[in-house]
Amino acid sequence: MDPGDYDAWYNSARGSWILAREWRLLRRLLRLGAGHRVLDVGAGTGRFTALFDGAGFIPVGAEPDRSMRAFAARRYPYLGWVGADARALPFRKGSFDGVLAVTSLCFVPEEERSLAEMLRVSRAPVVVGLLNRHSLLHRRKAGRGGYRHARWHSPGEARALAHRACPGCRVRVRTAIWLPGGGLLARLVEGLLSNRLPGGGFLALAIEPS
Ligand SMILES: C[S@@+](CC[C@H](N)C(=O)[O-])C[C@H]1O[C@@H](n2cnc3c(N)ncnc32)[C@H](O)[C@@H]1O
């Protein structure tokens, strides 16, 4: 995927709306604040990494794809960028206050191993954004464009994955983006529904040792 094309989508009306809704949910799930050190796994062009920086966190972006990473580092040279694969993160146990991965684990073949790695390097919550197979987004986008190679999870599968990677952990499952078009009705619906309801295309998990 061309980083410029990928990143440009976030500038569209729909892309910027989705970015804002996902960011809102991820922040709430992470339950950390300014000054905390966070790792963004599969950071892509760094959109979420930069949002963390803007909110006062100390983020590091981990991204294996050279062109994506170069794009992110060019745009946000003041942030830390590491060439790293989610399956073997080059950090010591507990290096970060929190770790997140936004729609990146759905592209990694060994998702359970990757999640275990994220839990290893995090002192507290691990937050993961996935794609919900039980959603309108799946019906509209699965197998197409940037979603072509993505794995889609049901909320139950996502929860089971989290428990396999971290037996005994507390897992919260939330969703957002019920109407993926991003028009007026979608925005209205999004404002009215609770993230506890299933069916949103964006499936977010928070995993915390209990
Ligand atoms: C859809 S993009 C998401 C990028 C960014 N998190 C965002 O939400 O804009 C998926 C990202 O996962 C990355 N990725 C793919 N395989 C990976 C792996 N094994 N470890 C870490 N990241 C990976 C890709 O390079 C890509 O940047």
C-alpha cells in the first residue's frame, strides 16, 4: 500500500470522522493520560501515534514496513520510530505504560503471539483495534481495497483471542462505526449509541491483568 494514498484517506470527510471516533474510543479504553509512555504497534503513517503526542503522551511508533515508517518519520520527526514486527517486539518486559495496535493485528498472521508480545512489553493495558465481521462495514468492504488482506473477527472471537493470549486477564470489548458511510445519519447514530453495543465495524479490546 502506498503510504501517501493510505494517509490521504484520513484527510477525507469520512476518514477524518472515522479517525476521530476510533481515537475517542481507544483513549477511553486505555485509561492513561498525559506523560505516559505508549507503544503504537503497526503504526502505519503515524496518525494515531501523533494523536497520542498531541494529548501529552510519550508515544513510540513501531512499524515494520519501511515506506510507511519513512513517511511517518518524515512527517513527525520529533517522535520515536522503530522498525519492529509485532511478533517479536525489541523491548524489555514492561517498557511501556500502555500498548496499542490499531487495525494492524488483523494483518499479522500470528495474532496470538503478537498479542502476547504486546502484553509482555506493557505494564498495564493493551488496547487493540480490530475489524468486526458482524457489521455493516464487513458487508460493504470485506475483501476490497485496503481491507483485501485483512482478517475480520466477531466480538466473541476477539474476546477468545484475548483470553488465549492472556488467561485470567480482564477483557473489555467495545465497538464503534455502526454506519460506515460517515454521512449525517451515521454521525447522529454514532452519537446516540453506546460503545457497549455490538455491530460497529471497529472492534476494540482492552486487555488488563486482573
Ligand atoms: C491498516 S494499517 C494501520 C496503520 C495505523 N495503525 C492506522 O490505524 O492508521 C496496518 C498496518 O499494520 C502493519 N503491519 C503489518 N504486519 C505487521 C506486523 N507483522 N507487525 C507490525 N505491524 C504490521 C502494516 O505495515 C500497516 O502499517
